[in-house]
Amino acid sequence: MERVSVGLLGLGTVGTGVARLLVEEADRIARRSGRAIDLKWVVVRDPHKKRGVELPNARIVTDVRRVLDDPEVEVVIETMGGIHPTLETVLEALAAKKDVVTANKALLAEHGTTVFGQARKYGRAVAFEASVGGGIPIVQALGVSLAANQVQSLAAIVNGTCNFILTAMTREGTPYESALRKAQELGYAEADPTMDVDGTDTAHKLAVLAQLAFEANIKTAQIPRQGIDRLQTADIRYAGELGYVVKLLALAKLSEFGLELRVAPTLVKKGTPLADVSGPYNAIRVVGDAVGDTLFYGRGAGMMPTASAVVGDLVDVVSGRTAVTFRTLNLWSESKPVPKLTPPSAVHSRYYLRFMIADRPGVLASLATVLGTKGISIASVIQHDPGDDEPAGSPVPLVIMTHMAAEAGIRAALDEIDGLGVVHAPSVCLGVEE
């Protein structure tokens, strides 16, 4: 059988999983790719560190040039992560006429046009299934299986760390900080979880999904983003009373006004498929004009699920399928028009609002008046009696669910309400996804 040599950059969690599959399942992978795959080089920072995999034939080195300068290496697998020096390394690999397999959503979200332009210049391909959703084959689905459709909308849970934390806060009432520590203990969260919990990781993945679903060259900075790091257990509890759970969603919707994108904690109706996604699992709901409503579900992170997607890409590259798909899709092309993004005045949703108000007559009427002047209709209200342990005069929570309203009107109303003397700002505003 014909053989192909590959180089692996990085032997962290994902890289170790990839190496394990290539070594332990070599025969199966060879049958499915049509060529025997030789893992020739593995680039690491510390060559003396103990690894979770035996590499009897690979050469472990610290110098990435051993891979880039080796004419026998046809494919480079990038599991280093980050943007620099990864970007420069990937560009050099493509210039050396090597195909690239990557799980790096940040690299694609911020520099997809540069990377794919380089690949086209040198006649190579870039495969990136593992960049969104771990082991869920969403890139293949959007790029190939749903090619007959114009995607109308997608709603995605694509950060397992945040979903694990929100599940603990919802089911056990665990405070945010405690749930985060538990996620770190179990390996679901990094020592520095900032990019997960502030929504950056989800925004990177939404930028990749927007390219696939809408052919939109979107940078992360163009996506309105709100994380879960300021979410309070009280809002999860009140959402539950109203029949909802809170999920960190990546949302994209196509309309006559343009493409609406956002990442934010969002109320999702109990009993719907996205509401039932728990723990570190991911799910992507895609609505197409021909296929209708579809849902893709599975483990969105972790060593072996992500390695599964990386090696699946490698099989497609080695067999030649990726080269055909790469040319056909023409992703991250500079020739594509700049996407028209939906202005805030055209964004409509239902909203969950929580205010801390003075416990005296007429306050609800004052708030309702402000909302009414902005064209916002109230659907329901929750206001509990103050607890016996609360000091007299303490502010009390008031929760309002609106009917469909314009985002611009909501923002204007909140600015005015937060300035009222009877309201202890800031108020809380969360969108609702039915």
C-alpha cells in the first residue's frame, strides 16, 4: 500500500489523542484513506515530558523546521493552538506545498482569509472539522451535506465549559464560582478560563459557522458578545419559574435586513432539544430552507472526540476528497462581498428583564410606562414578597418578560429605567430563543 508521511505540531490533549489514533488504529485508518499514514515527526516544547501515548516510529523534536523542511511530509496536523506563532507556521507549511489539518477556531476566525488565500496560492487544502463542536461533524454537514440549502438560522451550544457550569447552576443551584472550580477540577475548564466564560471562544466558533452557513467573512469583533461570567444564580432560578433554562448560545439569523449574529446567555424553552443539552455536550441547531429543522449533538471537546474529527479530516486529505471540496467551497475568499449585518433597530426578540426596585407602590407602573413609550409590551411579571430576613427598605427583584420587541427600544428603555431613583442599576437583560 502507498504510504504518506505526516507531521504533528503539538502533543497536548488533542495532539495526544490524534497520535494515539494514528498509532493504535493504523490499519483501520489506512483502509479508509487508501494509504498507510506514517507519523514521522512530532513537534513539542519539552521532549523529555512523559506522554500518554507510545510513539515507536515518530521522531519527537522541538524545532518545527524539521517538519516544514522535510519534502517527504505531505500533511501537517496543527494542534498547537493560539494565533502566534501558529499563523506563521501554517502559512509556511502551505508555502512548502503541504496540506494542513487544524482544530484552531481562533486562527480561522481572525485570519481565515489569509490562511485560505495562502492555500489557494500554493494549490493546497486546509481541513478544519475539529474547530467547531469537537467530534460533531458540523463542518461536513454545512459544507457538503446541506449544500442544497440556504441556511435560515442556527443556534448553537458550542462551549462545553460554559454548558457544564450552567448545568450545575441550573440543576443544583451551584454558585458560578463553585461551578467553575468543579469544571476546572474535572478538566473541562482551563486554569485561565477567560476566553471560555467571556464568550470569546463561542464567538470564534460562530465566525467559522457563519463562513460555512452564510459565506460571510466575519471577524470576532463584529459579533456582539456577552459571556456567563456575570450571570447570577437568581436569573437562572427566575428563568426556571418562567419555564426556561439559560444557555450560552451562538445565534445567527438571516433576514431581509441582513445577517444577525450574537453570543449571549439566552433563555431557551424547557423541553426543547437545546434546553436538554447538559454538561460538557454541544449541540448545533440548523434550519435550512429545504431540509427544515436539524440538530447535531455530541461531545464538543475532550481528547478523543476532537481527535476523531482531526483524524477524520486527515483521512479525507490523504484520500483526495478534501482537495475537491476545498476548491468547490471557496471559503474565506477575499472576492466575497462584505456581509450586511442586521442593525439593532431591525433585531427583534422576546426579552427577560430583571430590576432591583424600591419596595413601594407605583414602581411597577413607572417601569411599565417607560417600556410602553418605547413600544415594549409586557407578557408576564414575577415579583415575590421580600423575605422576612430582609431589612426594611431593601430593594426587591422585579422580573418582566416582554413580547417581541426591538433591541434598540429595549436598550433605550433600560437606559432610562436605570436612571430612575427607584431602581438600583444595573438591570439585567437576556434574550429569549423560542
